[in-house]
Amino acid sequence: MKPLRLISTAEQVAAHLTEEITQGSLVGELPGARKLANQLGVNHKTIDAAAALLENRGLLKSQGAGKPRLIITPDETARRAMHVAILTYEPESSQGSKIIIELRHSLSNIGHTCTLSEKSQQELGWNLGKITQLVEKTKADAWIVQAGSHEILEWFSQQTFPSLALYGQFLDIPVAAVGAMKVPAVIDALDRLTAYGHSRIVMLSRETDRLPAPGYTQRNFLEQLEARGIQASAYNLPDWECTPQGLQKILDSLFQLTPPTALFITDILLLFPAYTHLLRHGITAPQRVSLICSDEQPEYLWCRPTIAHIRWDQYKIVRRILEWADKTSRGKVDLSQVFVDAE
């Protein structure tokens, strides 16, 4: 069943204007906000918000302050509808993921079909052979790979169909990609932690971000520890079996002899199991350990104190993927790799 998504008045107006532009009813320059507001029976601020959405989608172009926006008429004759498949990381990171839900809706909104892979990478054991079989039997025009490993993304980059990496280890691979640039945010966090006197700082990451070599964020984390006079070792980026039992085991081991005073967790799905495990052992955050998650969740607002985390504009992620989908549907090759700043 397609997930329900309630849209705002601005998004409804944006959808209406998109249809008018596509059908050729609106050409040249967009009428003023107040004129459109009177015609459509909404507030002029709603028109401004809708126009900003269309500008982000490439249907409008600013001509400067005080000037009307220029309408960019899409070349519908050159664009074809595509079936875009998403190879999800694991079952839990697909159906309920805010960005996946938004992405599926947005791709559908511009005429494409977007489906999730029959099985996730986790269910296939991150086995390239099994992933290859899944892709070959799936009728899709293009693929989006969520948090793919270097090996998996390298295979996708060698195929005849277009693909895009949504996060993952894509840096030295010729594949379209979009991700969050978390390193500056990690450095900011390390600056604050070391200023408070922390030296036993540990980052918990999944195997795909550690093996066969540390990922970009993990590598920079270790380098920044060294830059601050902290000798980096396997203690700071521990190896552990990526299972619920493995998570409990590594936490028990870490807090047995030389417990960390600060803990980075680089996956939202690991945060709450780790959090509850520590609580069961009387280890509270931030009293006993400073806890930082590299992902943002609205549930943090209900925590007192709130959970420190890294955040970024997920709409920019979606917008980049829509740009890739639009170019791809017009037969253009797009291998650009875009990073969204995080804080």
C-alpha cells in the first residue's frame, strides 16, 4: 500500500501551478503573488511558498528582487516516464523512512513509478551475487541504492542502466550520488568534547562503514582524534558483529574496563537499542557518557535532555534525486556527486 502523505496548502498550489505550466496555460513570467492569490483564493504568502517550491524544482527561475519569476517550460516530449527501483539498506530503513516516503511521493508526482526492492541489502546478507540476481529479475529503468557499500556501488556503476547512490561509500566511483557532508559537524562535536576534557571517544558504525576500510566520516574521525593528541586505535572505532547480540556484546566490552566518556553512533537504528542497553546498566546520558547520533529524528524533541545529533536539509537530498531522475528520463548522463552540508 502506498504510504499516506498529507500535503500543505502551498504544495497543493504548487501542484496546480505545475499542471498549468505543463499544459502551457502559464508561460513567460509568473503573475504576481497577490494577483495569483486573488485568482486562487489563498493568501499571498501561500503563493510565495508554492513559487519557492517550483523554483527548487526548476520550473521557475528568479530574475532578481522585485521582478517576476521566469517560467521554465519543461520539454515533456523528450521526457519519458521511468520505473525507478530503490535498493533499500534494510527493512526497517525503508517503509517508515521519512526520506524514502518523500522520495517515492515526489517521483510519483513528476510522473515516474517508484518501488522498493523485493528484499533489502540486509536480507540478502549484503551479498553481491544475490543483489545481482535481484536486480536482474526486477524490471526497472533506473536504480537508487540506499547506503551502498563500495563493492555494491562499484557494481552498479558498471551496468548499462543509470543508478544513483543515496548515501553510502561512493566517493571514488563514477556514479551519480547525493549524501550529507557530516565531517565538519563531527569536527565541531570533537572540538566541544575535547574542550570539556574528553579523551575516550568511541564511534559505533556498521560493518559497511568500517570494512574493508573505514568510510569517509570514520576515517576523518580517526584523523581528527590524532590531530587533537588522542592516539586513535581499534578502541575508538571498534570491530563488532552487526547484530542485536553483537551490539550488546560490544557495549558490554567497551564499558567494562575503560569506559568511553563520549559515544558517537552513526546509525539511527543503533541509537535506541544502545541507549536502552546503557540505561539497564545504570549508564545514563549525558551524566555518565556524552551521546551523539549522526542522524536526526523528531523523537529527540521528546527527550529531556534532548539527544545531541547531526542534522541536514533532507529536502535538498530529495531535490538532487529529482534532478537526476529528470535528466535521466531525458536520456542525459548525470554522474554528479552532491553533498548537503550538515551541522
